[in-house]
Amino acid sequence: MIIKKGLLFLLMTMVAFSCSEDESTAPDEDTDAFDRKAMLINWADNIIIPAYTAFDDKAEMLLVETQSFTADPTVSNLENLRSVWMAAYLEFQNVSMFEIGKAEMLNYRNRINVYPTNASEIESLIASGNYDFSLPSTVDAQGFPAMDYLLNGLASSNDETVAFYTTNTNAQNYKDYLNALAETISTLTKTVLNDWKGDYRDTFVNNTSSSASGAVDKLANDYVFYYEKALRAGKVGIPAGVFSNDPLPEKVEAFYKKNISKQLALKALQATQNFFEGKKFNGSAKGESFKSYLEYLNTIKNGENLGNLISAQFETAKTSLKGLNDNFVLQIETDNPKMLAAYNELQRNVILLKVDMLQAMDINVDYVDSDGD
């Protein structure tokens, strides 16, 4: 029996360290008296609520410009709408990681940014004039990607695009669908923001439990899941062909606009770094954060503080992304190894965040990893 227990311990130890590239150390969890509430307050009041407020403003502007275009479909109004759509899409990257509370209940991120969008389904729904965006079956026919198709993917010229909203036999249906998309983005965002400004903020900051149901544990999992699946895999890995036999350039974010795919990825990466470091949304000051938590724990990896290693890897990943073409489709089709190299730099922080950071904070991963990372 003693031999069996010894073997079991050895196997568990090997598994624990097999996911990590190098050994890291942290103090015993019983010594962890880090002020989790201060971190939750910084997250809620200085980052999450201000980020949603800024995006709510952009979503409202998007709705107004959409209504202006559909009321008077001209090339000038189309160009104005495209500009506001792009600004709102970039701003969305600051809130996309916060899939907690009302956002989780509403399936917020997926309803606003599942890509690639389903163009044939969109055309079918427009033709029928009958659709319900609350249904799971329509998740790939709404949000920013659907607007991308309707603003940038219908035709090769501005005049031909405007014709879909003026002389096309289904012109009114096209206008109604476009309005419904913008209204849904705005309504969902206001619902989430109002919940944060209401009772949920206090519920969140007071939920300091060091358990799977605690706010820190839940948001830590949501954050790492977002970084791993939505950012690393969705924006870079999947279109580059990491998880398939061949590259899939048609799966890039903003496929019809194309030349903003790098901007979206960089914006998302900067947002995740800012959150990791506790940077206030409307300034340069920093509060309690994952990084300060690791500093408190004095978590060391390869002789260096783990928080510093993670911040440095964020910078390395940004440099790699900045070296790519603005148009990820073109990058994949002409020099995919550079896209794969950027993926590898993003992947290095998956190990540091998902394995080393969560282990140091005694947080268990609560989602299923199906891509072998």
C-alpha cells in the first residue's frame, strides 16, 4: 500500500509539472492573506465598468449612424457608418474578456462577435424577414461580423453596396436587418452595463471567497479562457491552421474588411495585458491585480518573479503581432510562418497564465481544454 501511494504521488507530481515549461514555486496557500477585495474593487470600479461605459457610448453611436444610413442610404453615410462600426469593434475588445455575471447569462461575447459569420444564413433571414437574435441558432448571423458582411461584403464598390439598400427588391429587409443588428449590440451592452452599475457590482466585490464560486476564481478562469481560446486561438491560431491540416484565412476576424484584423488582435492583447497589470481604464495608474497578487505571493520561475515574466511575454507577443501584415488574410496567404510564430509567442503566456499563475493562486481550471494545450 505504501508503494502504491508513493507511485501515485510521483505520477501526480509528474502531471502537475508536465504542462509547464519550467519549475515555479509559491508559498503555502495558508500564508495567502492578499487583499482580494481591493483587487475586485479595482477591477470593477477602475477597469470593467469604465470599459463597458466607453463601449456603450460607441455602441450607441453605432446605432445612431446605422439608423442614419438606413434612413438615407448614400455612399457618404455608408462611409460614416463603416468608420463608426470599426471604432466600436475596436472598443469592444476592451470588454470581450469579461464574460461574467449578466454577460455570461446573455452569451454576450458570442452574440456580438462570433466569426466567421454565416453569410448564407444572413441572406436567408433577410429574405424571410423573420428572425430572433436571442435564439442560439442565430449566433453566427449577428454582431459585428454580420455587420461586416452587410457593410463590406455585399459588393466590391460603394455604389453597388448602397444599391442593396435602395434598389434591391429586398432593400427594406436589408435595412431592417442592419438596424436590428445595431440595436441588439446596443441593447445587450446597456443591459450588462446597467447590471454592473446596479446590484451586481457589490455582489462581485464582496464575493472574496477563495473557492470555485468566488469572484476572483471565476474571473481568473474567464480571463484565461478568453486569452487562450478567443484571442490566441480565435484571432491567430485557427486562421493560421494550427488546429487544422491547412490554413483557414476565411476564419479571420473582420474577414470582409480584412485590413483591421491586426488592429483588433493588438487591441485585445493590450486589453488583456492592462487587466493583468491592473491598469485603470482611463489612465496610467495601476491598482491591485493578478500581477500584484503574484508579487505578494513572491512566485518565482527560473529565478524571476512570475508576474514580470508574464508582462515581458505580453510585450514579446505584441512585437510579434506588430510584425504581421495589417491584413491577416494576406499574411496567411503570403507568409504564414510569421503568423504561426506570433501564435507561438501568444501560446507561451498560456502556460504562464493557465498553469503557473493559477497554481500559484490555488485556482482550479473550470473549463474543458479540447485542443491539446
